[in-house]
Amino acid sequence: ASADQWKGKSIYQLFTDRFAPPSDTAPARTSPLPAICDPALQTWCGGTWLSIIDRLDYIQGMGFDAIWISPVSQNIDVYTPYNYAYHGYWVNDPLTLNPRFGTADDLKALSASLHSRGMYLMVDVVVNNIPGVSAKDAVSSETLIADGSRWTDPSEFHPQCSIDYSNATSVEYCWLGDDKLPLMDVNTENPTVVNTLNSWIGNLTSTYGIDGLRVDAAKHVPGPFWTGFCKASGVFCIGEVYGSDIEYAASYQTEGWMDSVLGYPLYYGITSAFGSPSGNMSHFVDVASQVLASFPTPGLLGNFIENHDLPRWRNTTADAQLAYNAMVAQFIFDGLPIVYYGQEQDFSDGANDPYNRAALWPSNYANSSTYNHIKKLNDIRHAVINNGTQFQGKNFLDSQTKIVASTKTDVAFRKGPLLAVLTNRGSPSESQSFGVPTSGWASQSNVIDLLSCKPYTVGSGGAISVSYAAAGYGGMPYIFVSQNDAKALKLCGDV
Ligand code: ABC
Ligand code: CA
């Protein structure tokens, strides 16, 4: 699917090994299976492509229309100083499927099952590096063969050096990983490498019906490589450009290297504003404004508040209202929301890899409050998108987010017909309120908060005021629409 077809989608990111256990319909590919899945052990817990199918109702029931799965290529299958390749990122041969996750038919079955539900499949791809179990400082044909590497000629790698993150060339040519487990840097200027990877990726997406790619370690490969690679893939590419540098991240779109990138800059903005009750709201406002000004198409950014490399949100911030506010920012701001599996179950173990990668099954896939909050946010997006609801002649997807008011603790932003009013006050109630001076609606008109379905009347000059006095709910988030739109969207019954 193209970037245009991905606009408006929302994505559930899962770890193939950790999302759903093997079952009668999904035989185990790991033997023996551990009795319990302990993330500290950094080994396989048994999830497969087929076991994902068993739980698609749970994902679709939360309103997602796409999933992003772990890399599908073969990994090293040996013990390392960081144990085993359960996460799928230690690809030694991109061209072969990972037998730990299933067979070619299993991957086709997953893709077909998603498509029959109208959902998209996004696959993570790793091409920058290959783990060097035998090669430590230098590669030779012998070490490469011992490591099962697809590339066996030393000229197909860049010489070993450690990354200096202050130097872009070093980031592109030096090696990720560390002394204990080097990640050998593939020579992505070598014509054999380039041609092999380009023809492989086109084949992979068409053979397995893959609709989009999450491009691992995008900033570690010179940009022009991705222009050819993503074109050869024929599908939407979203790159991992890990860091807070907005201009640099935006260059992936401005230079035409790929369709989009993960929303790391906004992640840092959301975290600093909503990560604690004394958070820095003005930092969020700054980051948001710069993101909107720098990216040609912010509507394609992948917005997240957790992933497999970052602490669980609830590990750093226990307060439920702060999480709910952060998620409204994640879902309503320009971009594609990406929820990391377990976020909907308030997983809080995991300040770091590997603890942020627990199995989902002990949650019993419960209908938790956060599951329902996420479902509501997806329902709101679907309703405004499908209904084509407009504000000042523009619909939700075609309007760019606009910050309309902010204080030290509050922010209000509009995207098309929706006005999000957020705060980092947290759960305790306060006899305080926040007035948005110009909501965009006429004074005396009626609006509805889609999260509570309660009606509000717009005050003089178009102001909307919200109160943080409700016992136990204190700093809750609001998503306003006009009463007419609320009627048309049918999310709040007879309003
Ligand atoms: C293994 C063990 C871990 C152990 C680690 C040392 O080794 O499992 O327990 O702690 C895969 C596996 C990992 C594994 C690694 C290494 O391989 O998943 O479990 O860790 O063997 C991608 C993937 C990631 C994957 C790889 C490697 C790449 O999402 O899961 O890891 O294929 C860098 C890369 C980025 C990479 C990330 C993990 O590391 O750029 O591609 N992710 C700075 C840099 C970033 C850097 C980041 C973390 O540090 O700018 O480029 O990411 O090292 C902000 C700044 C940022 C700064 C952050 C920390 O602070 O603005 O710039 O980021 O304020
Ligand atoms: Ca590289």
C-alpha cells in the first residue's frame, strides 16, 4: 500500500515472540517452551505468525487497522552475551525467513487473515547490520561464514569503528552493538549488496502481501540508499530515526529518502510534558510547532509513547490521567498512532530492554480501562475520517494540527473538527479550570466532549472552559466537537 493509503491508519506494534502463545491452530516453533515467559532470560517464549492470527480479534476490537510485527528474516540461532535472538533484530540473512516464527505459508496466512479483515501488515526490516558472533574487530570470509552471514565477502562490510553520535558519517559507517556483540555494518554502497537487497525487498512485499515497512536503524545508512530500497519495495516506508533532532528527522521526507519516520521528536515532547505532574508543557508546544513547520507531511509520522527500546510509559509515570492525556496527544496530533503491545494493559515492568518486552498472555487479553480508552480514541478517528466531518472547509486528515492555547500545565490544539484540551495536572482533583480563549466555535453554541459525552456551552468570544474538580478524575483530557458533528458522528448516542 502507498503512503496515501496509509494516511489515517492506526498501528498496533507487537513482538511476534511475545504477543500470543502457540495453540492447537498455531503449533510451537520453540522447543522446549518455557513454562513462564521471563523477559530477563532473553529467550524465545513461543509466539509465531500463526499465533498472532488467534488474537487478531483483540487487536481489531481495539480499533486498529494495521499491525507492525518483528523482523521476519532469519536470525543467528546461537547463545550470545545477550542470550538469544527472540526479538528478531539479529538478522544474519535477510533473504531467508525466520524459522522460529513459522513457514512461508504461515506468513502468507497471517497476511491473508489481516487483509480479509481490511487490515494492513507492516514488517520490520533490518539491513544495516549483521551480528558478528565470530567476527569481533575484523571480518574475514571465515568469520562471516561462521556467523551465517548472507554477505561473505569482507568488502561487503564497512571496517570496524565505534559510533561517534556527534558525527553523521560515523553514525552511517561505524558499527552498532558493542564489544560483547558487535553488529557488523553492511556496506550499503556495494553494488552487489544494493542490487540483492533491492530485488529481495520487492519480492518479499509481493510474495507475502506486505503493505508497509518499518525501517530499522534508518539513520545508520546513507539516505540515498533508502530512496532506491523503498522504491523497490513498492510500499509505504517509515524509518526509525532515533533522536530528538527535528530538522534531521525531517530531512528524510524533504530529501525523498523515505515516506516518513517514527515520531521520536514528538515522543520527547510528549514525555517531557506529560511524563510527570510538573512536566514541561512549553517544551511540548515548542516541539509540536517545530515538527509541524519542518516536516512536509507530518500526517504520516508514526506517533508513539512506548516501544521495545524505551521504558514502558507506566514504568516512568504511574498516574492514569497523565497516560490518558499523553495518548490523546498521540492519537489526535498529525500522524499515525502506534501503540506498543502491552500499553493497553498498563504494563509497567520495564524501564529498559529486555524488561519492556514481557509476554502479553498473562494479561488474559483483558478488557482493561486503557484498552477501552484506546478503543475510544480509534473510534473517534474512524468516525471523523469516515464521516468526512469538516471544519472551515477541511476534514480531519487534510487539516494540520494547530496549537490554540497553552499554559504551564495545559494545552489545547485543534485538528479539523476536533479540539483536544489536555493537561498534566494528574489524577488528584483541583478546584481549578483552564479557559481556551478562542475555541474556533461561536459563543453560545453547543459542543460535546467525545470522551465523556457531556455537553458544554461556548462562552463569550468563543471561549471554552474546563474544570479539573471532578473527584478522582482531576486532570482528565477532553476532545470537543460541535453538537452537530457529535450527532453526525454517532459516538455519544442522542446528543
Ligand atoms: C542488546 C541487549 C540489551 C543490551 C544491549 C547493549 O544489547 O538485548 O539488553 O542492553 C537489537 C535488540 C536489542 C539488542 C540490540 C544490540 O539489538 O532489539 O535487544 O540489545 O544487540 C533499533 C531497534 C533495536 C535493535 C537495533 C539493532 C536497532 O529498534 O531494537 O536492537 O538492530 C540506537 C540506534 C537505533 C537502535 C537503538 C537500540 O540504538 O540508532 O537504531 N534501535 C541515542 C542515539 C540513538 C541510539 C540511542 C540508544 O541513543 O542517538 O541513535 O539508538 O542507544 C535522546 C537523544 C537521542 C539519544 C537518546 C538516548 O536520548 O536525543 O539521540 O539516542 O535525548
Ligand atoms: Ca551503516
